[in-house]
Amino acid sequence: MAALLDDERLHRYTGGHPETLGQLRARYARQVAGVPMGWHNWIVRMRESDAVVGTVQATRFDEDGRPAAELAWVILIGHQGNGYAREAAAAMAAWLRQQGVEVLVAHVHPEHAASIVVAQSLGLVAGAVRGDGEVRWTSP
């Protein structure tokens, strides 16, 4: 995944930079160990060819006594605009709901039109702008 995610353009709205293989492994290890309620990282693949097109992730937490999950998605530049993020995020959201998650959250840059469409397709509603400039989208 490090080689596939090694594209500066993927960080246009999120900031940062592509991670090396070592950095990616270290971050995944921290995320797995540091999320008591669960961190899920799925690889998004094309049905026809099994080619990797991106990732969708969920970090589970408790929000006001309700099981919640923060969703995030990344689709490789050459595969954007084909509905992969919407389909993958919807599949993960459905799976999370089956696991008892009641609240879904996504943080989206206000100029990232494609991710706004994904958040809306999940039924999320835009909320306040956070300190980092992203908008918090939440299920009603």
C-alpha cells in the first residue's frame, strides 16, 4: 500500500505527505494498538480484476454513550470518479451498523467536493468546522 499511496496529490485536502513503508507500518501498529474499541482498515479492490484502488477505514469510539465510528476513505488518483469511495464507504457503514455502531462520523475538507458527495450518500449531515478547517459530518 505504501507504494500505491505514494502520491502527493492524495494529500491535497488532508495535508501531510506520502508515508514510507516503515512510517506506514508504524502508523498502522499505533492505530491498531491505540484504539480500544477497534480500528478497521479495508483495502478497496476492483471486482473484475482484484486491482487495489484505495482504502476505507473506521475508528470506533464512544460518543455520548453511543457506539460510534469515524470513517475515512482514500481512492488512488487514477481510479477516482468511478464511485469506489461511495461503494466502499457504504459497505463499511453497513457492516459497522451490523456491529451495533449507531453514530457515523466523517471529517471532510469543505472544498473536497467528491468526499462531500460520499458523506452525503451515507446520509451524513454537515456540522461545525473544526479547528483544522475540516467539516464534521455526522449521522442524524
